Amino acid sequence: MHTSATLARATPRLDALTGLRWWAAFVVFLFHMRVFAPLPGPITQVFDYGYFGVTFFFVLSGFVLTWSARPNVPTSTFYWRRFARIWPAHMVALVLAIPVFYTLAAVPEGSFLKPFDLGIILLSVVLIQAWWANPAILYSGNPAAWTLTCEALFYALHPWISKVLIPLAKRGALILAVGAVAAAFAYRAGVIVWPESALALVPLPVMRVPEFILGMGLAWAMRSGWRPRIHPFVGIGSMGAVIAVVLLCTRAPAGSLLTYIPAFSNELFTIACGLAIIALASASLRGKRPSRFESATQVKLGEWSFAFYLVHATFIYLALRIFGYQEPSWWNLLWFAGLLAVDLVAAWALHSFVERPAEKRMRRWKDRRDHARVAVKQEASVSG
């Protein structure tokens, strides 16, 4: 009864999380700008951790899918909706990326260019490139799209993890969330202690599953009535605090236990992502506007964030290919501003003319088929 009632209960939009999603995409942009136009001084070391934006995406993905789950949605419909959500935009971004990252000529030494290989590129078409650790495959096609291999695995697992999660009440969901984080820490410790073991061969998508499960567990706990009173500043600030602590620990004396903390940086940031998500979500559900993340501009940028993520690196590397590497300088802020503007325009176009309309059409097509199938079954039962 608890399960069916909870699933049937409508869940409100959490616009603050959509707004925060934009900032996750933005820090990934800062991470990639280092290869073209880095800034001088210690700030570059902060940008080195911009890839943590991907960790936030993975935790948020588990949260949002579970938060928005509805009863009686066929598994095939769930899979189709996820395919419709990511694949059309991914394919357009892939076509844009190929002439930037590949060449038919000899590859100069030290270049980011790769020799054109149709077989390898096709791996990224079907989103399986991240199952290989070889960088030429892992970052094939559109290099940023390796994360979609992880998302594809998450989508495949979600209905089956939900069968375990949904019958649980609030406490069980939180235990599952904590267990996922514990498993991530245990795995990382195992790799550190036994670097030559089979643990080091675990494929990247499998390695990131605990981040997704954490998001699922937190979402179901909140759907079951959990409302932790964590100030949004604490949630958001925890992500910055993790980066600060990791940077400080990289300067710890050799032999100090603090030198091990950076090895667990992704796991620590995973916890911070969970804190940020539940802090903003809980504040919103209690009727408080947690921050500017809910502003119309922030939400719109958040809606563009997937398209932005898909195209941002392509334009950064295109600039690198045309203009060459720019030495560290504060003048490079002009490059930051220019490329950010270009990426935003491209993201708007990809979202407005491909991502959103393609998803709507594909969802309508599947919904019509589902309705027709139900009608046939009903007619057959009446006739029988």
C-alpha cells in the first residue's frame, strides 16, 4: 500500500536542481578550457577539478529519474523515453565533433587529433565506447559523450534497481544510499591497496553506478517523506569544501595519511553532490526559495545544459585547432567569454531544434503504440 500510494502521489518540479545542473555543465567547460586558454596562478588548480561536474550529473540522474517515476509505466516505454531524451542530440553533436577531432592526414606528434576510424566512431554511435579504457576508444567520436555510456547503463539498470528500492520505506532507501557510497569507498580503497588486481580492470560505467544509486536512494527517501533540514548554503558549500580540502591535502608532507585523501576525491564529492541535491530539494518542498537557482534564467540554462555539455568541448578544441594553444594569461578571460557565448548559442540551437522536438515526437509515437496495444487488449477481453 505504501509503495503504490507513494508512486501515485504527484511530485512537484524541482527547478532549483535544474538551475544547479547548469553550473555543473559550466564547471566542466572551465575544466576543458585549460587545454586551450588557461588562466595563470592557482585558479587553474581549481579548474582541474571541473570534471566533478560529471559526478553531479550522475547523482542527479538517479535522483531525477526516481523522483519523477510513475506507476504502470512499461519498462519498454521507460527505455524509449530515455533513448529519445539523449540520442538525437548526441548524434547531431557527434556529426559536429568528427571534423574537429579527426583527420584523414597524418596526425602530428602531440596533437589531440585522431586518425579517422569508422569502426571506432560507430562505437560511440551506439554509446558503448566507455566500456574500453583505451583513450582512443573511450574518447572516440565526441569525447564528452563517454558519459552517455554510463548513463545508458544507468537507464538499463534503473527499472531493476527500482524493484529493490521502491518496496523500501524511508529508512531502507537511506540505507541503500549509504551502502552505495560505502561500496564506492571500498572499491577505491581496494584499487589503492591492490593496484595490480582485477579491481583496476572494472569498466568505467560499472565503477560509476554507486553515484547513480545514491541519487535513487535519496529521491525515494524524500518521496517517502524525508525532509532533512540542511541549509542550501551548506549543501552547495560542501562541494567547494571538498575541492578545497583535496587541494590542501595534495600539499601534505610525504608519508602523511592526508596524502591519501585526494585518491578518494570523487567519492567525497559524490557525498557533497548528494548533500547539495537534498538541501535544495528539501528547501523547495518546504516552500522556501533556496537560491537564485530557481530564477527563470537559471532554469532555462539548466534546460540547455545537456546540449551545452555535448557541444562545449567541440568548440573549445576547434579554437585550439585554428588559433593554437594560448599561454596562461588573464587576457584569456576574453577567450572564456567568447567561447562561452558560442557554446551557449550552439546549445540553444541544439536544444530548441533537435533535442526538445525530437524527444516530443518520439515520445508521442511510443505513447500512441502503447495506447493502441492497451485498446486491443481491452477489446479482446470484452470479446472474450
